[in-house]
Amino acid sequence: MSILTSIKLETASICEITKLSTQKRFSTSSPLFYEGQIPIVAYLLLEGCIQLLKNKKIKHILRPGSLIGLDELMSNSPSKHEAFVHAESTLCFLDKSTILEIIHEENSSLAFLLRDKAK
């Protein structure tokens, strides 16, 4: 069984993303996406945690600095897991055009990382 790919980002990359993307703070716990859903954004967890579930069972808990959904977004593939965001969590939403904008930047460590991971 494959796990949803999570990329752990460094502080400099997180700061770069927060300048380019929308942030949302979740005041209550709620589903982020469902198994089989084709994402329209990737998610960067800034605060709090996200649970990844498969068949209603927790498979992984993500901590701040985790980027999820990049592979599925770039390939238009359905998610193999459900994600549940906890209350008091803050996330950045990265749409495909923002990711492509970052990838095409010259001399950016984040661009190099995303180019490698988005293949």
C-alpha cells in the first residue's frame, strides 16, 4: 500500500511559500480531502497537525513543515488517502499555477526541490 507523499520543508522554503500563497486557519477539525478526490491544490501545514487515514484508520500524522498533495496535483491523480485537519491548524494552499511559477524561478532552492519532487 502506498502512502500519500509528504515533503518536509525547511524554514527558508516555508517562508518563500507563505509569501506566494493563501493561508487559512481552521478553527474546528474538518476533512481536508477525501480518498479518490483529485486535488485542486497542494497543502503546506504551518501549524497544528493533519491525520492521513485509509479505511477510517490513521496511517500517518503530519506535523508543521509538511507539504502534501503535490504529486497528485501535478499528475491529476486521485488521492489514495483521506486527510483530516485538526482545529487550530494553519495551512497554505498552493494551486498548480503557483507551483509552476515557483518551479520556473532561477536559483531558488525551493524551485530545485519542487522540480525534483513534481516529476
